Amino acid sequence: MDTDAAQALLLAHGERLAELETRLAFQEHALMELSDALAAARMETARSDERLQRALADLKHSVDYADPGSEPPPPHY
């Protein structure tokens, strides 16, 4: 292999390495964005679950302690 061919091969490998490093950097950035989005979605799901549990507890409490006398009589009376 002559010097020119070796230099061309070295240059090609260097360009390929730079391309792979660029792709890796973009993938790492995308992975971080996806990780952040997943964490935010999990937090929102946890908040929604807490709100749902409170709403269900409030509903259960209101049904358990509702005064039947406060409801109007059925229409057939």
C-alpha cells in the first residue's frame, strides 16, 4: 500500500468516525429528551392517580353519609 492510499484510507476512517460520533451525540440527546418526557409523564400519572383516589374517597364518603330525607320523593308518590 502506498502512502497516498494509506492516507486516503486513514481520512475515510476519520470521516466515518466523525459521522458515528455525531450520530451518537444525537442519539444521546434524543435519549435524554425521551427520559425526561417519560419522567414527566410518570409524575403526571401519579398526580392524576392521587386526584382520582381523593375523588373516589369523597364520593364514597358522600354516598355513605348522604341523608335519604334530603332527596325528593320518587315521582310515583
